[in-house]
Amino acid sequence: MSGAVQVSVWKQPAQVWAVAFACVVAFMGIGLVDPILPAIAESLQASPVQTELLFTSYLLVTGLAMLVTSWVSSRIGAKATLLVGLALIVAFSLLCAMSGSVDAIIGFRAGWGLGNALFISTALATIVGAASGGSGAAIVLYEAALGLGIAIGPLLGGLLGEVSWRGPFFGVVALMAIAFVAVLVLLRGPGERRAPVPFSAPFKALRIPALAILAVTALFYNIGFFVLLAFSPFPLGFGAMGIGLTFFGWGVALAVTSVWVAPMLVRRMRRTTVILIVLPLLAVVLILAGVFVAIPAALVTCIVVGGLLLGIMNTVLTESVMEATDQPRAVASSAYSAVRFLGGAAAPPIAAALWHSFDATVPYLFAAASVLVAAVTIVLGRKRLAHIDAHDADAEEEAVAVLMGDAA
């Protein structure tokens, strides 16, 4: 990266910093609930399956909403979409914090997922359009926000969770309220150009074979992702702070490989080759997590190593989506993300049910099998994916890929 770009990253208009700050908080929400899952289960007399539905409702609604967010933002504009998304997150986070039952929190997390979908589907396009120094500077700034949010979320959740399981929810309310005011005051809305997107566009995009193959791959891969993220707090047996520190390490590992390692690998080999190397390695890590689940140090090691592999997969898979079709980037990404999030939504309660029916090893074996199904999908569809190895997405396209794929 040139020195000019490095300097320009830190010399941005106030509106860019407002959206970037909101991005950090939004991505913190991915792991914020993780450290308090056992505490919620204990405090509200909820079963592990019920508790894991906190992820399911959030991810299911986020995924389904992705199918319509491009249609919404193309009509009401980026600023209005960001503000509606932030307002929904504030409102439903507050309702979660004030809830007295796990069923209520499950429902309110669904509303949170709708707000998250509206926000993350619009945030990067806004940063790219407003940042100084071109799209390269915008990508650096966005990926910094992404990595910071993913890493800090579990740590903050652990700190606040030591006080009360309600603490992380109140923390999101406060931070997102600040982000809402910042975007409202600092981001310019009028004058933006809008090109209405047909409601049916994402559904039609999934008929394209290459995109469909990648979407199915991501669905099974995401099962592995969310078993590791959402189920692991239970067998770890740590308090909120211990879980938070564990997934802080996971988040840092994921961010490092997503931003630096994945691009390096893609420069040296085909994208499909990278995928077919990383997926089996991830399956091995998940199997080892299952075998050594009763040894906390070994499980923590597997979680962090898993984060390294997940970071590579997130970036390479979503970059591949950008090359899979000539559909508009936002349309292709939203269609892919909607299918991908279904895997994330299904994984946590299935893992908890398998744990209850068998033992803590079986959920990780289930996750490993799912990841291997993802690898087989790539092998069987590799001829249809030949063109994704023949092109390099430009900087802005890669940024959109990371936005839509890593926001899960």
C-alpha cells in the first residue's frame, strides 16, 4: 500500500468517521452475546437450545432481510436506510436488556437482525462514496472497523457480562445511540443518486449456477462457523470474562487473516484451490475441538486456530461471489448472504440439541461434516466456477464482498 493511501485513511470527512464508528459497533454485535449465553441460560431458566435461538432469530431475519435491503435503500436513500437500521438496533437492544424471559429476547433479537441487515447492507457503499483517497482508503478504513468490532465485541460482552447478563445489551444501546446521532448530524443525505433495484433481483440471481454453488457452499460452511462461535461458550465452562477473552483471540485471528493473509494467498493460487485447502483444515480443527472438548486449553486453541481459517474463508468466498456473475454486486452479495445466513441460523440450536442428546463432542463432528459437504460442493461445481479463478476483483468490488460476506 502506498504511503499516500496510508495517510489519507486518517484524514477523512467527519461523515466517514461517523459511519465507520457505527460499523465498529455493528460488528461488535456479532460476538457481544457470546460470553453471556451461559448466564442467560442460568438466570432465565432457559435450556441451551432456547438460548442458542438468540443467534438463530438474529441470523434468520438478517438473512431474509438481505433479500430486500437493496430494494429499500435504492428507494429511500443511504442515509435514511442507515438511520432506520440503527434505530431498530437501539430499540430492540433496549427491549432485550429489559426482558424477563428468554422467549422475549429471542423475538427482540429478530428485530435487531432486521436493523443490522439494513445497516450493514448500506454502510460500506456510504464510506466508499464519501472517503477521501479513493476506494483503497475506504477499504482500509472499513476493514479496520470490521476487525476492531469483531475482536472487541466478545471482550466488551465479557466485561459487561461480569456485572449482569443485561449489561452487553445496554452497552449496545448506548453505543448505537451515539452512532445514530453521529450519522444523523454528520452524514449528508440529499443529492445522492438512486437507481431503483427490482424486488425480484436477488431471487433471479440465485438461478445463476456459479452463484448458487457458492451460496450452498457458504450455507454448509456457515454451520461450522456458528457451531464454533455460538456453541463453544457452553463446553468451555468459563465465566463471562473468560469466554470474552477467548473470543477476543478468535476475533483478532479472524481479522488478521481476512485482511492480510487471504489476499496474499489469492495472489499465489486460484480461489477455488484456497477454498479446497482451507475447508478440510477447518474440518480437522473442528474434529480436534470435539475430541479435546473436555480440556479447556485445547478447546481455546482450536477456537483461535479456527478463527485464522474462518478469516481466510470469509474473504475468499465472498470475493468469489463478486466474480461469479455479471449481476450488480449488491444484488449478488445479498442473494448469497441470505442463503449463507440460513446455515448460521440453523447451526446453534442443532448443536445444542445434539449436545443434549449425546455429548459435547457430537456438535463439533456435525460441524466438521458440514464443512466437508461445503468442500464437496466446490469439487462438484468447480467447472462452473472456472471463471472466478480467471479474474481479480478490483478494490471496490473486494470491499463490497467483505461487507456482505463478513457481516454474518
